[in-house]
Amino acid sequence: MLDSGLLLVTVVAFLSIMVLMSVWNQRKLTGKLPPGPTPLPFIGNYLQLNTEQMYDSLMKISERYGPVFTIHLGPRRVVVLCGQEAVKEALVDQAEEFSGRGENATFNRLFKGYGVSFSSGERAKQLRRFCITTLRDFGVGKRGIEERIQEESGFLLEAFLKTNGDTIDPTFYLSRTVSNVISSIVFGDRFDYEDKEFLSLLRMMLGIFQFTATYKGQLYEMFSSVMKHLPGPQQQAFQELQRLEDFITKKVEQNQLTLDPNSPRNFIDSFLIRMLEPRSMRRLTE
């Protein structure tokens, strides 16, 4: 009985310390962040949010705290901007200060802080600068991209004609069209609309985005450190992310085998060439 009592006291003491530390950390940062609803230890403002209707929940909070407020998604602090004026001031008027990216637990499993959309700091600035320059070289913002879009619109029209006037959901048709325009720049070629690999890729991306939009996806964003070890739909999303990584890895390896540093064919080639250049610079300085 003594051992059980001692264990109970130890557990209670440990939990008490953890709660006090959580409250202390929250209060320490209160003065540095916009106002918002008071969070509870560990779960934050979870009880005040409807994860199935997150937008409505945030709009309701903004009615009390204004267009800029802070909420706690579990242990994560998030500053929310509501309305055109607040977003414009942050992303346009103070673009440099707000150029960073918050962590997305689902996608960070694949990107690990890299990539155009999920990196921050100096790494992000250099990558975005490189991407903008490279995309312009391949016609983005110029007549070249218009020709790619016109070509793909012809394939879209053919796909519509093949339906013989049947009722369809155009969303999937349009997603294939947009994906092919992007693919022609990144991979250097388009896919046939019925290509099994292409359709599998689209289903993978759709499945990942659908997961992040569900209430379980929102819960994972809040408590990813625990939920990543548990069974559930997040594990299916992880599998989709892994298959997406395998697909891109295969494309990069194919480009590496046929790469001509003097004649980049697509975005992957340009990226590989850029990686070769830093290596050459190091050799020259050694």
C-alpha cells in the first residue's frame, strides 16, 4: 500500500509541475501576442473550437477579440488574421516581418522544414528567389506559359467532348488540367488523363489534403507529438505522403541519369544544376 501511495503522490506531483509549467509559459508570452481566449493547460482552446467547423469558430472568436487574435491549438500558439485589411497589412504592408511559415505537422513529416511553402528564414528567401527566377526561365509570367495552358485546354476540351453531354463533376477534370500545366514545368512533360500513375498521384494528394481538412486532421495538428504514434487516419495520410515522396524521388533519379548541365529541360534539372554549382565552388576553394 505504501508503494502504491508513493506512486500516486509522485504522479500527482509530476502532473502538477507540468500544469504549472504550461501555465507559466503561456503567461510569459501573453504580453508579446495579440489578445485571445484564455487557454487551458495542454489542450489550449480546444474546448472553444469546433474542429468540424473551424472557420465558424474562428469568426465567432474574432467578434470578441477583433481581426487579429491568438488561439492555442493544444500546445501550439497561432495568431489568426481575419478580414482583408488585416491580411493585407501583414502580407503586403509588412511582408518582410511576416515572410515566415508556421509549422504544419502533417506536411512537415515529408518536407521537414524544407520546400517553398514550408521553410522559413534565410533558407526560404534563397529558395523562393531561385524558384521565381527558374519559373520565369520556363515561361511563367510570359507567353511560354500561355502556350502551355492553351495546349492543355485543348486536351481538356477533348475530355469534355468524350462525356457525350453526360452530367459530370468538372472538379476532377480541372484538377488534371492544372496539374498537367504544373507537371510540364516541373517534370518537363504532361500526363495522359487516363495514365494510372498520374491518377494515383492525384488521388494521393487529394487524400492528404482531405485529411488535413477533417476534424481528425485538425486534432493531429494540435497533438501530433502523441497522435503520430497512435493508429488512425493520420497513418493513412503518412502512407500517402511516403508514396508521394517515392514518386518524386523516382523522377529526380531519372533526371540525374540524363542531366545535361548546359541544357536544363525542366525545374528538376535546374535544381540539380544549382546543387552541382555549390559543389564546384567548394572544389575550387579547397
